[in-house]
Amino acid sequence: MKNKIEKYSNNFIYNIIKEDLKNNKFSLLHTRFPPEPNGYLHIGHAKSICLNFELANLYNGYCNLRFDDTNPLEENIKYIHSIKNDIKWLGYKWNKKIYYSSDYFPQLYKYAKELIKKGLAYVDQLTKEQIREYRGTLITSGKNSPYRNRNIEENLKLFKDMKKGRFNEGEACLRAKIDMSSSYIIMRDPVLYRIIYTEHHQTKDQWCIYPMYDFAHCISDSIEGITHSFCTLEFQDNKRLYDWILKNTSVLNRPKQYEFARLNLKYSILSKRKIKTLIEKKIVNSWDDPRIQTISGLRRKGYTASSIRKFCEKIGVTKQNNLIEFSMLEYCIRNELNEKAIRTMAILEPIKLYLYNLDDKYEEVLTVPNHPKKPELGTHEIIFTNTIYIEKEDFKEKYEKNYKRLKIGEEIRLRYSYIIKAEKIEKDKNGKIIQIICFCDLNTLGKKSNNKKNPAVIHWISVKNSFSSEFRLYEKLFNIHNPEQEKNFLSFLNPNSMIIKNGFIEKKISQEIQKKINDIKIKNINLFFQFERIGYFCIDLVDSKKNKLIFNRTVSLRDTWNKKNN
């Protein structure tokens, strides 16, 4: 418990709860995570999930999962399923059942009528455009609707008519009667209910009027007995409406709302509306595309639940908006995979080497560690023969003084194996290299070269031990630090955000994966590898099949992006 509390000691929300407990303002902490089911969750939602669930766990309280499902035009049952799956995957359990704002539609309707009876709400018949015009601007006051002074009886009748479907969409709405000259635009007679003739995923066609988010949200919090309602800073002004509604209705509980800075991540888009644009324009393939920072996209890319929780812990909770380095997110997964990822070899851009002093039947089995520092992770076997693949970039045909890998007349060590020396090149009639002819010194297994210099080491795979695979290399989707701020954010796309390579992995490793592929897909658990000298990879659980393995690069071995772009 002490370690957990220390983890949150710099969290201003933790300090608020601590003070409230001290002053006996509540007996049991009750938080909630209230997503709108209009898209998949992203890394910003993960920050809110961790905050609400971790604080509830810390104080042995409760955290509700409530879907704020007040707009059937944008919502879909598939989003509800994905959100539940993401929360479970992150390692959290919600309190009892799943809650929906739509569960409270009868109570919300009752509280709306209560406001009408108090003369604090009225049915307006201005168009959307007129309402926007009448509302004014930050520097000019709004003006009253001509329908604002209808009497209570007329408003009750018209609101009932709205509920019975006697108006067309957009023909009428219910508005709070507050102050059209308020310096806070949110308080200039905000809309509380509107008409939508679309079937709702929970209530079907039972309702044709739907409460606005701001009206449903605070009353739902009250009904559920939420003690602390946390939201991001963009809802800071909405807090005035939140408190106004609770004050002017006969709700039993008055939760307190507290705001914290939303997560802004460099090179990333976290707006669901903009993510939808990326999908609709086929810039990314889906909500779980590894190039976007949805939780499902990060999971598919190879991020673990613990790495995301660690990231949320490291960035903390503040009241000041800032732009978080993407490299911090990568640091969290890189650190974790460095400890547990199996080491193996893969060739992404193969070039063939022929070791002329070895017989075509020569075959040697070498035992290599699965992790150089963790013997408990075991070993696996590789085959050494006279024909192998190396990476194309590990050979230079033309002499370069500072090039430390394979070149004609120079020695190199093959990882876990022998020292070789390149002697000549064979090309086809078009001048393309067919293979590099090399000499293999069989006296150098586990021994130093006779030369004074210790040669560089490169990875390799025997042609006999190779299995054809696809590799997807991911980089940032945007070339600028803060694409969220750009109106034309699509102008800043990185054309190299995904590069596909067709190469080879070790056959023995591929056989182990193929045995497990169906099982890991069903259980949604992944296998992680460090392809030596290349990066950390995982199986793509969506597109991989037994006869076609696809690997997603989760993160590079080092933070090369910041070095290139700073």
C-alpha cells in the first residue's frame, strides 16, 4: 500500500481525495470511466482509465464503466465491444454491471420536466443556425430567443409533443433558461434535448428525443453515487453547467467535477473525429491500424498492457497541458521487451553468401541462447551451411574506409558462428549481385581472429533454415510534432509510416509460431521477438496465417527517430 501511495504522491487529484477523506466528505470513493461509444479508445483514454481505476483500487472503492450513449447517430455496438475489451486487456475490472446513460432516460426526462416547471427550461423552435447566431461570440453577448418566454404549461405540452414524435428533426429542442449575456458561452441557454429519429442500440425506438451529453452526464454521475467526477481541461467551462443542473434539480447526490490535462502525444492524432477521417480516406486501414495510437492499434503493434500502464504512470496527472514525447511511450515498451523478448535472427532484405570452402552437404547445428542475459529462457538450434543470407545493407561492393561490415578483402564474424572473408562477387547479366563468394575460417568458432582487430558481427540465416515472411516497419504517421493543431493535418503525413519488407526468419522459430498461431489469435496474446540488430517485433494477429507469417515492428532497438528529427 505504501509503494502505491508514493506512486501517486505528486498527483494533485490524489491530494484532493486525501483531503476529502480527512474531512469526511465521503465514506467510499466512487469514480467512473464514461466513454461515448462513437469510436475506439486511444492512449488518451488509457490515461483516464488508469487514473479512475487505479484511484478506486488504491482506496478500496469502486469504478463504474458507463457508456454515455446519448447520440445514436454516432454510436455503434461494435464500439461498445471494443471498449470493454480494451479495459479488460489493460487489466481493470469495473464495478458490478456495465452502466449506460440510456438506463436513466426516464429519470432524465423527469428532471428535464422539473426544470420546465421551475421556469428554468423552455422549448425553442429556432433552427440550429439561428441558435448559433443568437448565442453570440466571445466578445459579443447573445440575445434571447423569441420562444424564451413561453409559459410553463405550453413548454410542458410542447416537450411532451417532442417526445411523442410530433416534430421533425431540428424543428424543436429543449433549452435551459440561464443567461444569454453570460461571459461563458456554455451558459447561454444550452440545449438540453434534441430530436433524433434513429434507432438506439440499447433502447431501440422507445425514444425519439435524446438528452445532450452535458445534461445526461452530471445526472448519471449523481444517480450512480459518483463521489469524484474527473474530466479533461477542455470541459473546464462545462463544469459551470454541470453544477447548475445539479443545483437546480432534485438529485440526491452532488458529485464534484475535477479537471486534469488531456494527453497530447507528439506526432499523433488522438481526436476520434480525425481518426475517422484517416480511416475514411484509407490513409490507415482501420481503428486497429498500428500507425495510430488507439489502444487496439498499439496492442496490434506489440505494446503490452503493462507498458501502457507504465507510460500513464510516468507522465502523471497535472493541470497544465503539454506535449508528451513519443519516445517516452517507446521507452516503456522497449524496456519491457528487452527483458522478455526471445532473441532470434531475421533477414529483411536478403543477399546470398556462398562459402566456397565448405561442401554442399556441410551442415552444422549450433545452439544459441534465447536471451543472452536470461538463461532461464532457454536455447534453440540454428543450422550453419555453405549458403546463407545476410542483410543487403551489411555488404558494400565499393570500398568505404569507415564501413565496418562486410566488404571485399575484409573479415566479418557471423553471429554465434565463424569469421568469414569476402573475396569476390557474382552478378547476373544486368549487373545485379547473385551472391558473394566468401572464405569461412572453421577455426574461429568461439575464438578471436588471428588479426589484431576484432571484426564486427552481423546476423545471418542459412538458406536451408529460412522461412519466407513479411515484415511491416512502422514509423510516426506524421512528420510534425503537433498535427492536432493543424487544420489541414493531412498535409503532414509521413509517406514512410509503413514500409513492407519480404525476407526470412529462422525455420525452427516459424514452426513454433505456426503451432501456436490459432491459439494466440483466439486468446489475443502475442509472441515477442528481438530480431537481432533490427528491432522488437510481434506477430500480426489479424493478417498472419499458418502459411504466411507477418511481423509488426513494435519499436526499434534504439530511439533513432529523435536523433533524425531533432
